[in-house]
Amino acid sequence: MNTRLDTATTIQPKRPGISSWVKMMRAETKMITRDITGSLLPIALPVLLMAMQGLSLDTGQELVPGVKVIDAIVMPVTITMVISMIAIMNFPTLLATYRKSRMLRRLAVTPASPVMVLVSQVVVSFAQALIGIGVAIGVAVAFFDASAPQNGILAVLTFLAISASMYSVGMFIAAVAPSPNSAMAMGLVAFFGMAAVGGMFGSTQNLPELLADIGSWLPFGAGVEALQSTWIGESVGWQNWVSFGATAAICGTVSAVFFRWE
């Protein structure tokens, strides 16, 4: 007598572990470093503009006791430029490229979900921003005698708030842009639009009052103002925090609604 036993084997998918996250971040690092222009421009351009301002302005002049022009004006603009260029221009363009190549769709049917790509891309690009800011600070200290913010902890918290708002703008662009080229175009317009009224090309006091007010509520201008406050030892204005929070909330919500993995 033959007895046939039907057995069913249930295979539980294995969730990605630490090693998988490390491999994903290594892959994202390779993708970013292969784009030489995209990797160097957000670092080189702010440092170049900072050097030009340092050579043309009297950076040793004190605006308030103990705080020089290089500290209160040039450094806040440079730091905001670096994180803005990476978060608004590079980040959404790469995500749009992944979507166009159907990479995110293919990952959706594997244990390595598209969310891993998103998180890894944020981590790697943020590390790129930190490198760029480190280079800028090193140049400023070595050649222009820059000083640290008077309130270092508040400066770090402010930088994190700026980063959150800028990356939310980048996610918004990635969500609504139909192609990598359109993502790059939208990022350029958003970056230079906010930077133009936020103090990148000169003091906002030289702008019409309406444009200066608009710029101070946008994340670039709010970031410059907030970092300036930390350098001169003042508290960050409530309107700056509102700008960061509102930008992150609005752009984050729109991104969650409209973002497509394929």
C-alpha cells in the first residue's frame, strides 16, 4: 500500500538586513560618484562663490562685536547653497531616472523594496552635502579666518531643519516631474528662484520689499536668516521655523499623494 503525502512548503520572504542596507548604500554611492558633474558642482560652485565674496568683500569687518562678515553673511549663504543644490537638483533627478528605467518597479517585487532606494539615496546625498559643507568650512577657516557659530547646537538643529525642508521640496519635484530632464529643469528653476530672493546674489535689502518678504518665507531665505542668527548668537526667528515646518509638511504631503514608483 502506497501512501502519498502531499506536503506544502511555505517560504517566508526574508526581510533585508543590515548587510543589504550597506550594499544598497554602496550602490547609491557609486551611482552618485559616476556623475562627476552632479557630484562636484554642488561642492565646487558654493566654495567658488564663497572665495569670490571673500576676496571682494572686507570679510574681516565686524558686523557685531566678535562676528565678521565672513561669519554672518558668507557662511550661512554657502551652507544653504550646498544643501539646496543637492536636495533640490541632484536628488529628484536621480529618483526620476530610476523611475524611468523601471528600476523602482523591479525592486517592488523583491524583498529590497523601493523604499530602500529612497532612504539610501537620502542618506548618501546627505553625506555628500556634509562633505561639501566640510570643504567650504575648511576653506573659510584656512583662508578667511572664519569662526564657528556662537550657538553651535542651535546651528546644527537649524541645519537639520533646513535639510528636511529642502529634501521635501526635492521629493515634491520627484513626485510631479514626468522625466529626469523635467526634474532637472524644475530643480534649477526652484533653486535659482528661491536663491535669487533669498540672498545668494547679494543682500535682500537691495531687493524690492515685496520680493524680500517672499524670499524670507521661502526655505532658502529662511535658512540663511536662521543660520545668521546662530552665528551672531541670537535666537532663530519663529517665522523661520514656520517656513521649515510648512515647507516640509506641504511638500511632503503632496509627494506622498502623487509620487509614483513606476
